[in-house]
Amino acid sequence: TLRISGFFRDAFPATVQMFDAAVQAVAALEAEDAQENPIRARVLQETALLEQQGVAPGAARRQAGFRIFGAPPGHYGSGLNPLMRSGTWEGDADLARAYMDWSAHAYGQDADGEPAGPALARRLAGLDVVAQNQDSREHDLLDSNDYYQFQGGMATAVRHLAGRQPALYHGDHTNPQAPRVRSLKEEIGRVVRTRVTNPKWIDGAKRHGYKGAFEMAATVDYLFGFSATTQQVSDHHYALVADAYVLDADTRAFVERHNPAALQDMLERLIEAMQRGLWQAPGAYRQALEDLLLDHEPHQEGLRG
């Protein structure tokens, strides 16, 4: 099951059709049994089920074969970013609903954004693994909201529909000759240590004034997004970020001087993680961050980004 971005849909339509062609070719191999060819077995099973529900045979076969999903034609994203920004969500059900609403369109050789909510729900309810690949080290999964929106959105939807947490993996394809697959939790920890809390990166960000402070606040937002959607962020990840960005006096002074809105956003987001139970045992961090937020003067609107 492939969830494509709107950019991928627009830029690589031939690749989308090639992926679909491969799925349909495997599903058409009549000489293989269910154990050898689970794709064919699943397509036949769902075709029969849809026909029993009154769907015409040809349409039933098409719908049973959908394996590529994305946003409605002309639209982008997974629907999660607005919820994270506004805080207007309670739990998995809200996040899963938004993800599915923005992902329930099928693509392929004979489908160009066809509404396919039930097909997507069937696919997600049966997933055991959610993986996302990265082919460039110019970015990492904590400096863009796309990573948590797509992998986190799918993980939340699977957890909501199937009632269990899927295994989560990150594919590092930055060196095509030596690809590496790590658990998502391992990758998050690696990024937190090597970039997010790395004093050299923080010093580099400080050379960019308000934009450097904005990047710190954005990193906290994306860590929170992964925490809410994947449950793969540990308490010590939050503690490391709090120590580096808001409890370190020099860095806090830099952010407050250049982008006070970013400081307030970081404090509010870290406290929200505690309030939602994502940062499960903050200990003394709770009081320290609440005191800083209380002492922080209201910021001037618009300074953060």
C-alpha cells in the first residue's frame, strides 16, 4: 500500500502507473496459490466480498486492486498539520480521520484521484509495517512536517483501525550503494543527538538570527508531531531538547532576543506534550518550563516565521 504525496502525484505520474502495473501483474498470476501470492489472494477475496455487497464484477475487481492512495486531485498534504497547529484534536480518532479524509483517493493506470475511502480503510486495517524512505541528507525527519504527517498519519490510522501499533521503520537511501533501514525510534534518537541538540548545529543556527530561532521552534513542533502520531518519542528526547533550547541560558537569551514568539511556542509545545501525556514523566522539567512560560512576556505577533 503506497501513500503518495501531491508533489509525487504531479511530478511522477509514469512512476505511479508503473507501480500500479506491477501490482496488477502480480495479482493476475493464476499459477500461484494464496501462500505464494498473497496479493492475488487478497484481491480475489475482496472482489468476491464487494460483489456480494452489490458492486458490479468489473468495478469490484478495480476497487479490490487499489494500492496507491493520495490527496484529492489538486490538493496536497495529509490533513494533520492544521490540527497540530491549532491543537484541535483529542486522540488517535481525530488524527486518523483527518489523515484518511486527505488520503482516500486512488491512483493508478485506471484511476486518477478516484474516491476510495473504503478501499483505503481495508488496506490500513491490515497493515503490519509502516515505512518511509529518505534519499537526501539535506533534510532530516525533524526539520520538515512532511515526515510526521505522512508516516505518522499512516501509523495513527493503522492504530485506530486495527487496534494495534504497527512496526515503524525509516529507510536511509542517501547512499544508494549502502542503504540502511532503522527503526523509526532509532532514527529519531539519531537525529536528536547528531543534529537537533548538537552544539555545532545550534551555534550555526544562531548565526541566522530570527530564522535560526524559528528552525529550533519548528524542530520542537515536528518532534511533537512524531510523538503524537507514532508514539516513538521518549521522555529523554524531550528532556534533551528542553535542555538545549530553552533551559540553556545562552540559547534561551538568543531566541528571546531574535524571535520571542519562537521561545513562547517552544515552551507551550513542550508543556502541551506533558499535558497530553506524551512526555510521560517530566519530573522537575514541568515546573521549570511553566515558570519560564509565566515569566516570558507576551510576544509580538508575527515574529516567529
